[in-house]
Amino acid sequence: MSIDKDTAAKVAKLARIKVEDAALPALAEEFNAVLGFIEQLGEVDVTGVEPMVSVTPMRLKRREDVVTDGNMQDKILKNAPDAREGFFAVPKVVE
Amino acid sequence: MADLNKLTIAEARDKLRAGDVTSVALTEACLNAAETAGALNAFVHHTPEIAMEQAKAADARISKGDAPAMCGIPLGIKDLFCTKGVPSQAGSRILEGFKPEYESTVSQNLWDAGAVMLGKLNMDEFAMGSSNETSVYGNAVNPWRRGNDDAALTPGGSSGGSASAVAADLCLAATGTDTGGSIRQPAAFTGITGIKPTYGRCSRWGVVAFASSLDQAGPMTKSVRDAAIMLEAMCGHDPKDSTSVDLPVPNFEAMLTGDIKGKKIGIPKEYHMDGMPDEIEKLWADGAEMLRDAGAEMVDISLPHTKYALPAYYVIAPAEASSNLARYDGVRYGHRAKLAQGDGITEMYEKTRAEGFGHEVQRRVMVGTYVLSAGFYDAYYNRARKVRTLIKKDFEDVFAQGVDAILTPATPSAAFGLGEMSDADPVAMYLNDVFTVTVNLAGLPGIAVPAGLDKQGLPLGLQLIGRPWEEGDLLNSAYALERAAGFVEKPGRWW
């Protein structure tokens, strides 16, 4: 399995990371080095093996389905790069 | 009293309780050591005001006579832990200016026990790296050097700042986190002790997430006893982390008897790697001899899927990272790119993440995106999770045979030079974690203990791996190894 420039561009798009066209061939090459390394997993016989879901067998704790905190709009917006009128502000999403 | 910053936690605790020293004096000594160690680039945010306030409160508590062991002990905190009102950037540009409105559970546990925060410590960006060279703050530097050669060496990573700070006595101990070896590898590179507890021992709440099924916090200290004391203060059940275990926390220090007679300690044959330096092989053999002399029964064991641990890790960790790091979008916190006329929200995401994430983080996020994408999910991600099941079973099988602990080298080499690996392909760097990553995949506790120096005068460490939830027993085996190895060397001060 070899990754080409177009696949690299597609992956960058899916990951929402801007990669300049000129940087794509080098990126594809790096992907191929990493993927070449993980190809080894194909050698392992995994017939009948369950994929691991949780490393420690444990039943997740449950709690009452009630509100446990809130009323901290100021704190939540405090680190926002752009907050206005009590909301996070972003570029126009809907025309 | 001179050189208070050089004390261990245990020594400082005893002096504090005896009234021979105050936390204020200890804290001042550490702050001074940290301020004059800029060349190590270990501390990246200093918090002297918080430290002095906490130290005064600790002294008041100690004078009342019922202070816990960590009370008054000055610590460095890895930048991955969210600390209220103090920059917490995970070594990344994308979290520039971020000051959490909350405190991580682990750091809160330490403050509740009376510990003192000196500041935040350098690390690889989002804990992705083995040399501390991916940090937005620049490289942390190892206080150790090769003989008289003044080439700067890596303290390891990702907890490189923590390792450098502890080894150089800028603090009494530090917090670290370990996803594939990020506590144990830097501990080994700097001649200190570092333990990654069983997955679930320490709450992950408030620790910036890298790969959630692998991440664990742990202490980095000057001795095994200190690791026992500090680990006890860090761990405990936390309802805010659903994977945090609800088990009593033992008094780990009380379990340090040094008696390992009759313990069965395994030597896994698969950990003899091609091209491993003779010095590491010898250190390992010497370590086994020391444990045998202390009364342990050494047995040869096999962990047949060892070879596949790193490839499985480099599917699972990037997959989880690509999901965890999706939150850095320039909306709620941290960096947002300047937008051009006509740019919409997609351009904002793409430019923000291109500017905010460094190269290694971008690569791992994209690898993770690829292995989770439609058509490849089964071939890569599901297969890696099946291999992980097999790796865990390897350990379960040897524990079922009565093995109490496993002895391995901590790293395949001593610390290397900063920049030396810059032209290597990414996989060469990943090999640093070859002995440690299996432990994260299996969720087990593992500890690195300094055991000797190489020909160039650099520290080398051994790793002991324990049964799940049996950190106390593991620490005791490590204590026996520490006593037998008698490692007391310190780096000569040049910084």
C-alpha cells in the first residue's frame, strides 16, 4: 500500500490541516515510512481474537442522570480567541 | 543549610517534621536553582508567588503536627497537567495563552497533600516525542554530558523537562505522564527513577489527552522511596474519570522492605534486540544477578508478540490522538489563525491547525486520520486492537505461571545528542520506546531505576514490570534493585 500525493492531500483535508501543495510529496513519503512500519501487523494471526476495548476489565460506574454543575458561562468563554455577547464567535457558517 | 534542593522527598519530609528546615527555605532553594538553570530549559513557566504562598501554608500545617508526607515538598509539574490560572500548553503553540479555569485531579491531590508548585515543565508537544525536540518552548537539555564533551544531549521525552529538572536538583520531584514510555525513557536517560502505574491508578481528568487508552500520570523522583511516597499522593479514585479505578490506595512506602526472597522475576528472551549495545546487555545481566543475589528466582520467559508492540502502538496512539486533538479548532481556547478576506470556518480550522500544531503532531494526527478512515479501519485500527489483546495475553500468561515481575532494559541506548536524530526517518525515533511501549498496551505498572553508567559516563536504567494493581510489590522489587545497584552518581554542574 503506497500513499501518493492525492491521498496525502485527502488525509490532510480530513484532518483539517492546511498543507501546501509543495509539501505534499514529502508528507506522502513520511506516511509511507510509518505505514511500511505498521504493515508488519499483517504477519500476526488474529483469527478469533477480539479487538481490545478496555485494557482493564471494568464495569464503568454509573451515576444519577442529573445536572451536576453549570452557571459558569464566564469561565467557559474566558479562553476563547473571540467571544461576543456570551457566545463563541466564528466566521459566517451559513450564507 | 546548604543545597536544600538536593534533598530527596523522604529526607526533606523528615527534616520538615523534625523542625530542622522549613518549606519556605526548601522552596527558596529550589526557586533559586530553577532560576539559574535557564540553559537546561526545563522550567517553561515559573510560579514563585504560588510556591511561596503554598510553602507558608505548608509550614503552618507542619507546625500543627499532622501533615502528610508530601506537605511542604517543592515540585515541578509537567506542562500537560492543567493548573488553574497558570499557563498549560502541552508544549504546543495551539494552546498559547491558555490558562485553565480548573485544576487536574492529580495536581489537586498533590496540593491537598500540601505540596508546593514551582512551575511548569518542558515536554514534547502533546507528549508526542522521545527527545523533547518537538516542544514549542525549544529543547529541554540533559544535565548529563559525555565525559568532557560539551555537546548538548536530550533528556529524553516526552517528560524531558521533568527528567532534566529532577536530575539537576531544580525541584525535589516532578510529575510526568507516560503513553509509550514518556516517564521511564527520560528517567533512564537522566539517572532518576520514574514509575508509570497501572492504567486507571491515576485520574486522567485535567491532563491534556494524547491517547486516552494508554495515558497515565506518574512521579519522577530521585529514589524509589520517593516514587512510593509521591505515587500514593497522586493516585486515588476520581468520579470525573470513568476509567479511574475504585480501589484502596496502599501505603506504598510501608511495602519497601527490600526483601524479595522467593520472588519469581522473568527475563523475556524477545527483549534481546539486534544491534543493542553490549553495555546494555551487560547492565541487564548484572541487574538479573543482583536480584538473584537478593534472593529472587530468575526465570527465562517468552512474550512472543513483543515485536508487534511498536507497530500496534503507532496505529492505536495516532488514531486516539487524531480524535482527541480534533478539539483544537481555534474556537474555544488557544490559538486562532488570522483569516484572509472571504475565509470561512473550514479555512479557519485548517489554518489554525497548520499554524498551531508542530510537524510531528500534524503527522500523527494525519496518520491517525488515515488508519481510521473508511476502507482502512479494519485493516489497520481493528487489527492493531486485536494485536493489543495478544500482547496483553502474553503478560497474563507469564503472570499465570507465577512470575511476579519482569526485568528488562529501560531503553535501547543512553541519551543521544540533540539534533542527532533529525535526519532519521520517524520510525528510528519511535524505536526508543521498544522496551516500554508493551507496558502501556497491556495497562501494566512499569518502573525505570538507574543502574549504572556507560563508557561515556552517561546513566543507563533498567525497567521492572509488575502485575496490575501491584505497584507496592513492584516498588519493593525496584527498591531491592536500587540498593544492590547503588547508583549515586550525579551530573557535574555546567549550567
